[in-house]
Amino acid sequence: ADERFDAIVVGAGPAGTAAAYTMAKGGLKVALIERGEFPGAKNIFGGVLYRKQLEDLLPEFWKEAPLERTIVEQRLWLLGEDSAVTFGHRNSKFVDPPNCWTGLRVKFDQWFASKAEQAGAIPIYETVVTELLRENGRVVGVRTDREDGDLRANVVVIADGVNSLLGKSLGVHREWRPDEVSLAVKEVIALPKQTIQDRFNVEGNEGVTIEIVGHMFGMAGLGFLYTNQETLSLGVGVMVSDLRKKRIKPYEVLEALKRHPMVARLIEGGEVKEYSGHLIPEGGLNSMPPLAGDGWMICGDAAQMVNAVHREGTNLAVTSGRLAGETAISAHAKGDFSSATLGEYTKAVRGSFIYQDLKKYRGVHGLLAAGESEKLFDQLPQALNDAAYEMMLVDGVPKKVKQKAAVGHLREVAGGNMGLLRLALKGWRAMN
Ligand code: FAD
């Protein structure tokens, strides 16, 4: 009871574990608290893990980490009713050095946390932090659901994920609005290794990711289909505000996607092994709360650090955790854990790719929340499919006539010439 640490980390996801690893390696006495039976026990993501930010912590980690496939090809599908316009990029340069891998959190988080433990972090698992302990406005520790479960520390790193009860209790953010989060559901579907390799045109450890736009009942959402060793990860994430508006359940969207001919033949014969759901932060920079105060810092999903356009989250989480850890180490050296000193973390985030990337896409949230979902995620992908069909169909109609009809249709969907221009401008601004 009332045990004292230099630092307490709440949550052993990528953000919390990166913070705990950094601080333990820097010689701090760190507690890593996780509610799951073990780190990753209940965590899910798409999911793609990126090399760069993890390598900053653990050089050549991929030689021992439990990863699924090295991604050599990333595809983008714009679905029509029973068709698709497809893009993609395959490059053998993505193998050495690897760019990213597919992974399963159950294995990965556990492995990553074991690295923090080896560095000296003290694991406290199967333990829920119920509140922050505060004295004179400073955070001085945490209360857990264990008997005599108060733990004290100079600094608490809040990395409790998207729901962030602790962030809410601090008052740095409120309950996220339905347009600041999407709800994702995912299935893990088992198929023989050889079948996966044949269907996706890969060999050995190579893998493919497919991001899917369209066929989402006119809601702002994305689908994904990723290759693991002997399973596929198939899921959809849809903005909660749109799900409410349309009164559609996310699993209905997933079921519809599974029936689409492009997807159906890739998953055919597969056996569903897992079904899970999770929220994804979608607010971006506009929703990012203050990142530090007296005795605390907040990282990863709890601080809305997700770049939804590029489906990056784990890497932002890892870097924010590392930066919080480094800040705690210098605060420890100074013996000062005030908001002025911990504010260095905010500066470090602002100087990193996290802030730069979220800034670049800060307009996307507004675009999605502006009631254009039907147009952007349904009518436009369908119109593109119709246009592609017409242009490729050889039926004696002159191409010029076809092109005029296709452009006319796109224009109509976008709301006339001005509508098309406005949409293009809005899209450009949102992405820049
Ligand atoms: P989390 O991973 O959520 O970890 C938080 C941890 O805190 C959990 O272990 C939880 O159990 C624990 N916890 C929470 N509250 C408490 C408490 N009170 N006491 C103790 N422990 C607590 N990112 C990518 O990089 N690539 C992808 O392909 C990708 N795809 C995704 C697909 C889906 C469907 C989803 C849902 C997310 C996806 N993301 C992806 C985003 C990524 O998963 C997150 O950005 C990332 O996991 C954030 O890490 P985190 O450590 O901040 O939070």
C-alpha cells in the first residue's frame, strides 16, 4: 500500500509500454499498470505495425518480435455495388529495410511489454486504475481496484486508450462526440497459408494490405483486409455519428462487405476465429487535449493521436510514449514535475511528425462531419465505377460521347460544376 514510484504508467498499449520502457531504461522506478490479464489480452487493431518509430526504441526489433507478414503491397479499392476501381503500389524495396508488417495485438503487446519489464519496469497487470490521486491540484498517484491499491509517483503517464477515463476525470477532455470517434468491428478469418499466398499473389512472409472505400451504406467509413500468416483481418470502421443517423449496426456493414464479390472470393472457405469491436479516435488535431500538467502527461489514443487518413495510430502512440518518457527522465534529473517542466513533452510532440501530420490533415474531420458522407463514400465511388465501366466497354459508342456522359454524371453527383469545384477544393484544403 502507498508504494512510491518515480513514475506510473496507466495502460500497457503501444503508448504506455513505450513510455515505461524509456523511463525504466533511463533508470527510473516505473510501474506499468494494465487492466488486462496481460498486455494485449483484449486489445485489437487492424493492424499494421510500422518499423521507424519502434526502431527508435528497439533497434532491429523485428528480428525477434512476433510479427505476421512484411507488407510488400498496399492496395486501395473504391467499391461500386458489384465492382471496384483499384489502385495500389507493390515494391520489393519495402522488404529491406522493412516498412511495415501486419501484426496481432495479443502477441505483439505482450512481447513489447516484456521488453519494458526486462528494462526494469514493474508490471502490475489485471489491475484497473479507477482514479487519479490529487493533492493541491497536482497528480500524485493512482487509485487501483486492488485492496490498499493506492500507488504514488512523481509523475503519471496516462496511456489508457481512446475512452480515457482518466483524461476525462482530469477535465482535459470531455466524452468524445459521436463525430470524433469511429466504431470499428473486425473479424480474424482463418485460411491455409498457401491459400492466402495464392489469393494475394505473395510468397513466404510477404503480405498485402487492402483499404476499402465505398459500399458503406453512405456513411463515412473505411474497410480493411490484411493478410496475416494463417489468417486474414477483415474489418470496417464507421463514424459513430453516421451509424446513429442511419441506425445501422457496424456488423451489418461488415456482413455487406463480406458479400461483395471483390471480398467474398478472397475470404471464401475461411473460418471466423475472432470477432471484436473498438473505437478509433477521428478528431485529429482539433480534438487533441492539453498534453501535460502538474504531475501528468497524456499519450496515444487517449490524446486523439491517430492519423486516420493513413491508418497510423500505433506509431504515433509509440513516439508520444517515448517523448513522455524522455521528458520524465529530465524532470527526474531536475527534481521538478511541474507543468512547466512536463510542458517540454508538449513541445516535443509539436516538433515531431505527430503534430505535423495531424496538422496537415486537420481539415479532414470537418469534411467528414459536414454531412457529405453519402456523396463521398457512396455516390462518388459508384460514379467512378460507372465511368470506368463505360470507358472500358467496347460497344461502338464513341469514346468522346462516353467521356461526356461520365463527366456529366460525376458533375451531377457532386452537385453541378460549382459543387464539383467546391468538393475538390474542400478535399484539397482538408489534406493540406
Ligand atoms: P491502446 O492500444 O488502446 O492501449 C490502452 C491500454 O490501456 C489497453 O491495454 C487497456 O487495456 C489499458 N487500460 C485502459 N484503461 C485502463 C485503466 N483504467 N487501468 C488500467 N489499464 C487500462 N493503428 C496502426 O498503427 N495501424 C493500423 O493498422 C491500425 N488499425 C486499427 C484498426 C482498428 C479496428 C482500430 C480500433 C485501431 C487501429 N489502429 C491502427 C489504431 C491503434 O490501434 C491505436 O492508435 C493504438 O493502439 C493506440 O495505442 P495506445 O497505447 O494509445 O492505446
